[in-house]
Amino acid sequence: MVLEKRFLIGSRPNSSVKLAVFIPAFNEEATVADVVKGVRLAVKGAQVIVIDDGSTDSTAAEAAKAGAKVLRHGRNLGLARAFSDGIEAALKAGADAAVCIDADGQYDPKQIPFLLEPIAKGEADIVLGSRFAGEIEDMPLQKRWGNILATKVTSLLSGLRITDAQTGLRAFSKEAMLRINISSDFTYTQETIIQAAFKGLRIKEVPIRFLKRRHGSSRLFSSIFSYAWRAGLTIIKTVFYYAPMTFFSLAAAASGLIGLAFGARVALNYSETGMVSPHIPSAIISAFFLFGAMVLFVSGMLANSLNASRRLYEEALYLAKKERYG
């Protein structure tokens, strides 16, 4: 197949680039060893790090036997924390670039060199392996539509054209690793993209093949609805942190439109009869939402001022990490 020739059989990354590949894992004893071995074959010389997020099976032992360095959480802290610890481990290892790949075996490690190429050429800071631009062997319909919807929302809020915001295979330059700070306690996928957009980091996508899961089921969420709820909160919180004026302006606009809609009825009746009394409930609702719009707008201005302090803090954190990890 053309896809196989192009995206699964490639040259090794530039040997002068020190690479770390980290693998967040939770109860993936059946697949983690194969993923580690696949990574070691695909990118020779890369340091492979497995972040065992409180697994209750033999995930850590299987990863270590396959040749990975294993970092263990005493209990399950979530994918976002495992990702953050993976980034920190890559920086401590002195990596110039890092790749994050899921431990479930649905992403072929042979595709890693193709994600590293735009970083090595200086064309991108973050490279996403897009399943929807490539080939999907198997994905349940509800997850497919859930991924598409979340990607549309992420693209809209970030201002970027993204085809797969939830991909579990992505590469990062050192600059991106130093700049990204995950605040979510659930997932890193959408937040890294939205943060990157607000911080001026360059994002590129390359098509990949997404394989059928051979063992077990997703460890991240019990249902598409719980994932959508928690991922949605993460997206809202990220926009609130990095673009508070946009967040409050949208809320103020929505409140204002509702107020105007109710107020129009009152105004029309008043212009015809000179009376408000038949529509007093509508007048009260209109006043409530219009006042709410004003409060939200003022809150946005205050939050935007506080955001300047947050940017200064993140810049100081970036400089501290840059000095520490060189």
C-alpha cells in the first residue's frame, strides 16, 4: 500500500539529535513490551521511558524487561500527570526532541521518524500524528464522532486547522517541552494544542495509520459521555486561562443576546401601547441577562489584567527550566 511505503518504512532521525520517547501506561501489561521493543527498533539510540501510572498489573515489569526506563506513580494520577512527568523526564534526559506514544499498541512505532522530520528541519515545534488524515483500521462510531467533534472545537478555539486533536502519537521540540505547562488533571491532548497556539508554537500534522486494539479496552474513560464532559471542561478551562477576554466576551455576548431577545418583546409592546405591564416577567428576565452581560464583560477585563501576571509567571518558569535543562 502507498500509505505503508510512505509512512511505515523510513530512515532513522538525525543521529545528532538526542531523542526521548515516553509512554504513559496504565494496566497495559499485554502490549507495553511490544511498544517498547517497537520504539527501540524504529529509533535506535532513543531513550525509552515508560510512566507507569499506578498500574495494578505487571506493566512496569514488562516494560523494564523490554528495555525501558520505568517511572512509577504510587497510584493512578491520570493521563495528564503521566504526560507531564514524561515531558519532565525527557528534559532531564537532555533530549532535544521527545515523542509521546500510547502503550496500547494502536500506534505503530515505525511511524515515529516521520513525526520527527519536521522538527529536525525546523518546520514545527509540535507534530501530531493524524489518524483522520491517514488510515484508521478500527474505531467505534461513537468514538469516531466524539473525536471529530472535539477536534472541531479545539480547532475553532485555537485558530488552527487540526484534523486530529486527540491523537496519542505526537512529537515535541525542546522549545515546546519547555513552554508547555499542563494544568488539567484529566488529559493533555486538547490543552497542548490550545496552549501552543496562544504561545506561538508551530504545529504540523502528518498522516499515520491507526491500528485495531488487540487487547483490552480504553483505560482513559468508561464512556464517550464522561470523556466528552471532562474533555469539554478541560478545553473551557484552558481558554479561560490563556484567553480570558475571549472567554468572557463570548459569555457576555450570549447573555446579552438573550436579554435583547426578551427585551425586544417588551420594547415592541411599549412602542405600540405605551405600557410595560403585560410583559413584566419578560422585562425582568431581559434586565437580568443584560446586567449579567455587563458583569461578564467587566469580569473579562479584570481577568485579562490578571492574565498578564500569569504570562510573566510562565515566562519566568520557562527561563528557569531553560537554565536547568540547558
